[in-house]
Amino acid sequence: MDNRSEVRAFLTSRRAKVSPQQAGIPSHGRRRVEGLRRGEVAALAGVSVEYYTRLEHGNLAGASDSVLDAIARALRLDDTETHLHHLARAAATPPARTRRVKAPGVRAPVRLVLEAMTGLPALVRDHRFDILAANPLAMALYEPMFAAGEVLPVNSMRFTFLNPHAQAFYPDWAQVARSAVAALRIAAARNPHDQHLVNLIGKLSMRSDPFRTWWATQDVYVHQ
């Protein structure tokens, strides 16, 4: 993924969502930009306009945690400020050399815990939203998703956006799907050089109009 483009799109979209009134800035007359101006974000964060402009152009490499925290506060990012830190770390980390990816697996102790949870559905997934293991109640609860593949792993993102049964399965499909896109964006920022993840995002973007629309909003969601 193009880190500079991701940074630019994220910061621009967040700046557009904060009104001068929300930021405590007097506003007079018509404004040419939606939300805050770059200079206003810079002033709120305590950095120069030139420095903030460089950051918004996608150059987060070398930005300190204190600066990132200040920008997060200026843009009112609440729990999504972690996404800004992920993007900054990705900017400072060169792509790793391509190497063979080990098959996904679940450690034996984790499987034992999963098997012991007999009173509620439980499953294990990785950052690619591949379901690696599930107990019997989870298999029953998510039967349409597991029916899509004969063996694990199955991918919950592919089920949500590409399986015709998904919208009937989730009572509030739009809310579930939009939150899923926002959670996937967090995963992508944490793992910017994971080609399997990049391929998944590309496939969903090409084959699902709702995914493509919600991905463009730059919204992020952190599961608590």
C-alpha cells in the first residue's frame, strides 16, 4: 500500500470533519475549505504550518509521538489516534524482503482454551480476518460463513461483502459491514507490507461497491 497516499487521505479527511466551532476557533463569513484549515490545525497542535503541511502531504517519517499526539488532539481523533501512530511507524519501516509466508496456525494452548469454552461461541482470527479455529457453538452461529468453505481458514471479510447470504445473516448488515471496513483499515496500517492483506483489499474493492465506498471514507474502528 502507498503509505504517503494513505497518510494524505486520512489527515485530509479528518481535518474536513472538524468545524471551527468544535475546535474553539472564531469563524466569520464564508470559508473556502470544509472543516479546519491547515494553519488552524498547525496552531492547535503547536507546530509550524510548513511542518504540518509536510506531514499532511504524507511524510510522517521522523514525526515524534508527542507531535502525533498533538495532531490527534487537534483533529479530535479520540481512539483512532492509534491509526496515526500506525501510519507513522509504517512510514519509518522499509518493506521487508519477500519471503515465504508460513501457513496460519493456532497454538495448542489456544486450542485448549477454545475447546474449554463450551457455554458461548468463540473463534480465533488473524489480522487478515481469516478464521483459523472455532468451537462448535461458533461453527453453528456462523454456519453460513463456514459453509462457504469446506476447511478453515475462512475469511470473514470475503463472507461479509462477497457472499450473497451475508446481508440476510446480519440483522444490521450495513452497520456490521461499515465497522468491518474501518477495522480492516486499522489492520492494513499495522501491516502495510502484507501482500495477502493488500490483495484482499484489492479484491474487495473491485467486487463490492459498498466496500469501495466505505474504504474511501478513511474511517477507522478499534475493537475494544
